[in-house]
Amino acid sequence: MNKDWDGKRYHTLNYFLRNKFGCKIFKISLDAGFTCPNRDGKISTEGCIFCGPRGSGDFAGTAYGLAEQFHEVRNMMNKKWKTGKYIAYFQAFTNTYADVETLRKKYYSILGMEDVVGIAIATRPDCLPEDVLELLEEINNKTYMWIELGLQTVHERTAKIINRGYGLDAYIASVSELKKRNIEIVTHGILGLPGEDKGEMLQTVDFIANTGTQGIKLHLLHLLKGTKLEEMYRHGEFQLMSMEDYVATVVDCIERIPGDMIIHRITGDGPRDTMIGPMWSLKKFEVINAIDHLMMDRDTWQGKKYVGKSKKYVP
Ligand code: SF4
């Protein structure tokens, strides 16, 4: 059993990409100008209760066109890092929610840029119709690609509370369609959702660990100004996680994730201007250090408590 990924006790995206490409790889977050069916009225006008005005793309470039955004971020990175290659990350809103020709133009416009070695596309499981799947398969055969699916929770009760707007069956079906086409998948889970205890959070991670997706992103629930979540918080309907709780929960999650699954994220710093809490999460490196230290104290590593497919969590 692997217990060490270049000095880390878990299988980081950095480790994976450096081994795959032989150099430092940067992700460049983009806002391609899409919207989301959970916000434009097709499913709902409310959106997921935690979603801010930038559709979970708070760190995407701010210039207008995709090429300008790409160059803006790349130029910033070049000041610090002289070498490296790039993965274009379609992050904001739902990045497969348009007609297939529009999608084709946007994806290929970025793939043609110098030093772009791959593409990552964040979307919803209910926004992958057949023609879009065909386009994704075509691109997957030409370059390195992964698709990110925002599952957030395995529990249907919580999915209703957060107004996710699709059922678990949609996630399962889209994973199956993407896998049929050999497309890599990264599943997002959120820790600290209203009404969930630690046992339920771990059930979500156990479920993701056995879906056969290549990667996982663990998010801390961020409370942003102007969201439905803010209202619920003001009414005392849930509490934000403390750093101590979060760190211990993340380490419990990491222990249950199989060693070959790539961990794309274990924390994140929210948008400082609209964030209400938890403010400790803005010190991202302190959180990561605390996770590393707790893993050392427990002498634990990714996969140590992986239950295996035979005992997978089924809701
Ligand atoms: S699916 Fe994404 S963009 Fe759409 S409302 Fe939910 S978090 Fe926001």
C-alpha cells in the first residue's frame, strides 16, 4: 500500500500531473460566459443555496474573451514561474450548458493555445446530452481531459435542502456514460452542509470512493453574502464548521479514499469580498498544514481505512 506521494500522505493533483507531464502544470480557471439551468429558470431560478453570483467560478479570469482571460492569468503566473504548462479549467457556472456548436468553438479556441496540455470542464450530471457526450469523447481522444461533476452529497434529503435540482440517479447515469467513453471524472463533495452530521459526510465520501471516478474534490461549505444559505444561517438553521472539526473530518475522509484516487482539493479559500465565513478558511496554507500534521500524529495515509467495493455505501 502506498503511504507517500512525494512527501505527502495523500495523492495530490500536483503529484499526479507532474508525473504525467514531467513538468509543473497550472490550471487556469475560466469563465466562458455560460449560465446554469438551476439559475436561469429551466430547473429553478434560485440556484444551489450556496452558489454566489459568479457561479462557483470566483477565481476565473475577469477579462471578457476566453483568450484574454487565459493570457491574463498566464502572464501573472509567468512572473513567478518561468516554466510550466497549462490545463484550461472551464469552471464558472455549467460548462456544458449550451448548444454543441457553441461548446465546440469555446473548447477548441483554448485547446489551440500555446502550452495548453489539457482541459477540465465543470458541469452538472443533468447537462450531458448525447451530442455533448460525443463532443467530449472526440476531445478526449485528442487531448488530456477530465469532467467535474458537482455531486456535493449522496443524501437526497440534503440535495433537496441545497436545491441541487437533480437526483442521485442522474449522477449515476452520467458517470456510466462518461466511463463508457473512457473520460476521466472528478466528483465534488461538500463538507458541512446543513443538516448533515459527520457520519453522513463520510457516507458521501464512501460513495464517491466507489463510483470509479478518478478524482475527488472536497470543499468546505463557504457562506457567501446574498445567498439563500446566508438567510438560513441568520435564522440559526445550521452552524459553520470549526477548523478543528473540518481538519479532523477531512483526515477521516482521506483515510477512506482509495490510494489511486487523485485528491484535487481538500480545502479552498473563498472570495474574500463576499465571504461571511468560516473566515479561518482564508488561511489556506494553515489549514493544509493542520491536515498534514494531524495525518502525521495519527500516522495515517490515504486509503488506510478504505472499505473496498464489496462494502461500499449504498444510499
Ligand atoms: S449547479 Fe453550480 S452554477 Fe448552478 S446553481 Fe449550483 S453551484 Fe451554482
